[in-house]
Amino acid sequence: MWKTVNEKDFERATPGNWIINASIIDLKNTHKIIIGTEREGVQVSNDGGATFTASNAGFHHQHISDVAMDREHPERALVVLAFDNDAFLATKDGGDTWTTLGPGLMRTELRHVYAAPTGWWASLTNGVWSKYDEITHKWVRAGLFVPDQVAASAAKATAKSQNGAVAANPAAPKKPVPALSAYLVNEMAFRSDTWYAATAGGLLLSKDRGATWKSAGKESTGDIPLSSAAIAVQPPNVTFRRDSNGRIYYVLSDAQSGREIEELPPEVVRYVAQGIEDYLKQEQAKHTPLNTKG
């Protein structure tokens, strides 16, 4: 693993003989990094990659093929062992201890694991999902794909009779029948109201925490295969104001709808913090009080 030391130079962060199969960064604390290695097991850094320490209590296997971290609760993580029947191990204390998850999913079926807002999810090599049920302690198949309404074959083209006359009553559109998704999932991303999946069949989205999925629409990516699903967050509008005591505060509103934002997504925290800092510098440079409206 390499990390930047300035805008153009890199330095090695891990020993040259380490084989790293998976890595993840805590977005709430970017100094914390968890990596899964070929021989050294799980390694954790709390200082931005300057040093790493082993976090393998609870299992002896040292070959890690995949890792996922809960962004809202970074002390929760999941690792996948490369050569073991009990391949899925989870921690709730930042890697101090690990426990084996229940049955229902074989390591050979796995494509990638994810920390969804509701728990652990996995994409499989045959194109479907599994999620871990904390009540039954089992992996279960999940993710019904709801296709767009398709017209019956007689209605796909202009229906004509043998003599060329247009049919009076073309067949009604078929009602879509949900089924387990068969698209190969390459990546997933999550927001509070919508989940996204980059698949071989294009971008899919779910509004019900993964219970059902549908195509994002032709206007986005259509049926173009996607390899990643990064959530592009449009920075919010920031309005700065000063209260009666002279203290500066700000109001955030959605860039598209104009609605005030009560919960700030982690992806824009840094943007807002930088905006406030820049604003205060500008105010200080001008040496003038903030103009308020209304």
C-alpha cells in the first residue's frame, strides 16, 4: 500500500512483502484504515497508515480475501477468509475480538461483501445478493428485481391483421413480476433514502433498503454495464447568517429542491467545513460586518 506525502509524491505505507487483498477507510475518521492481507491477516492503522497492528484475535487464519466496514459504526467490520469453511468473521469492537457468522453462504459463492445501513450484504458470483439475518443468524437470499412494465408481444409492434388492418384492441402491458436479480453486481453504495448497485445490467436502485430493485432509467446509464457505483453528492447551498449576539451560523439547503437539510451526509461534511473556513477568512479580510437579509 502506498500513500501520498504531497500533491505528487508517494511513499510506501506497508512492507513490500505484504499481499493486500482488500482495504477500507473509515470516512468518519480517515486516519483509521483496515486491510486484509494474504499472510498477516487483518491489519489496522489508527494513524493514517503510518503504522499497522495485527487484529486477529478470535481466529488463527491469516488469509483475508475481502473486508467491509460499517461507515456509521466503524467499530463494526466484516472479513472473509480465503481458505476456510467458516469464512465470514465479524467484529463489533474495532477488531479486538472476532466471531464467526452463521451458515447460508459459501466462500466460493462470494463476489464481494458490503456494510449496508441495515447490516451485512454480499454480492454473489451468480448475480444475486445475500444478506445476513441477525435474528436467525443465517445468510439468506435477498434483492428482488422489478422489471419495467413490458408490453405483450402483440403490443410491442403495431398489431395488424392478415389483411393489413390495425388491430382494434392491442394487448395490455404485462405486469412486471419481481424475481431475484440475476445481474452481476460490481459495486454498491448507500444513502439514507436510496441504495445503488452498479451491475452488468446498468445502474439499479432501491428505495426500500434492498428489498426490491429497479433500473435507474435510460436517462442515467441505460443498460450500460457499470463497474462502480460512487455516490456523486452535489454540494448543498450554504447560507451564512449572524444572530443577535453576533455569532455566525449557517443554514444548509438541498442544491436542487431548496429544502433545508437537517441531516448532513458524511460525503459533504468536509465541503461544508471548508466553505465555512473560507467564508470566515473572507469576512476577516474585508473587516466588515456580515450583511443580513430578512
